[in-house]
Amino acid sequence: MLLQGSCHCGAVRYRVTAHEPVPFMRCYCSICRKTAGSGGFAINLGADRRTLEVEGEEHLSVYRARMPDGSRSPGERNFCRQCGTALWMFDPRWPDLLHPHAGAVDTPLPAPPAVTHMMLGSRPHWVEAHIQAQDDSFQEYPKASLAEWHERHGLTSP
């Protein structure tokens, strides 16, 4: 599925092909919450980095999160330096994969049949996790990847 996204001020626009376009995973970790999560969590999608086309690349900045041990995450959180919109995350350990933030995607996204709530152990007390009977929830990371979740639900996009 072709995704088009942009920042709030319009300085950055992008297009990317997503084989895992369903916004099913809510991450409550402090990094996602604080860099992209307005509801106390962030929702990331899976896309093919090789297909990424960016207009306004000169307005991008990258943040590499500080980890609890003081080191820096290899993950590159790309955002518009003009308005601060979190656009996508890229981790060089998986060079073909890009994680667009669902909140910056302008293309209508399919509704998930279920939601995976991850990193609930990091959820602040003021954030209510609306976990439904069909949802999965994890204190840390789930075992299934974005691709495996989409395959299990028959939602992988060609």
C-alpha cells in the first residue's frame, strides 16, 4: 500500500510503500511516548525503506534516544525540525525496514481487527490502556513482528 505522509507545517512530505500498513501496535515505552505519542503511546507501521521518497529533506532532523545505560539507540527517529512532527523511525540493524508514525500518515489507513499493546510496563499511571478481548498485551515486547501479525490476520499488502 502506498502511504503518503507529511509534517504539520508542510515542510516535509514523503511517500513509501508499506507491506504492513495496519496501525495495530501501540507502544507505551518512554521513548515512543515522549517523541511521538500524544495519547501516551505511539503507533508505528512497517514500510519498505528502499521505496522512501522525501520532499523537504533539508527540514529533517534525527534523534537517537538515550538508553537507560547512557548509550544511544541506533534507531534514528526522523522529525521535522520546523514543527517537531515525528515522521518515521529507521534502525540500521534492519536496513530495508522503515517505521512511519501513523499520526503523520495522510493516506487513510485500514482499521485493525485487534490491537497489540506493548511495553505496558512503561505506561504511566495516567494513561488508560483500552484493551479489548481480542487484543494482545505485553509488559515488554511481543514475540510476533509487524510482518507476522499482518500475516496472521491476512492483512499483508502486496
